[in-house]
Amino acid sequence: MPSQEQERLRRLRDQQLRARDPLSKQRRMDKEISQKRRRMRETFSFGGMWRDLPHRLRGAFVGGLIGLGVLLVAPSLIAAPWGLCLGGFALPFAALVGFLLGRYDDSMDDIKKDLH
């Protein structure tokens, strides 16, 4: 009878040790270190940085560039005070439209991700 009880306690202890896994912290740390080393080896590229930006920031940037183009071109096409006013209005408006379109793209990506 006591041998069965000892065997049961030994199996219980082994099961608890396996569940606890004393090396889990070490494995997690090794994984984090290897990920950091992998990231350090990657070369920097502006294309990769651009792809990592959310669509709303990319849209605002592109819209701002379009608005800046309008700001620079409008005074030469339209009489001076009105051309400058139009360009001054076009810059924030284009940036806002770009931001909203980018936010729409981000929302669609989130919806697609949630559905799959």
C-alpha cells in the first residue's frame, strides 16, 4: 500500500515539474535574444520604413505633398492674393483627405484581419 502511494506521489511530482517547466524563462529569454540579434542584422531601408507606417500617416504625407504642390503652383496660375489663399487652403485640405483615405484603408485591413 505505501509503495502505491509513493508511486502516485512521484508521478504527481513529475507531472507538476513538467507543467512548471523550470527552463521556460531561459527559453523565452533565448528567443528574445535571437529575435533582437536578427533585427540588428537587418539593413535599414526607406522602403521598409515606408511599408511599416500606417496607411493614415502615409496618406497624410502624400496629401501634404499634393497640397504643397498646389501651394507652389496656384499663385502663378491665379492672381497673387487668391492663388496664395487657395494654396494655403489646399495644403491642410489635401493632407486631411489623405489622412481620411489612409484611415479607411487601415479600417478595411483591420476588418479583413478580423474576418479571417
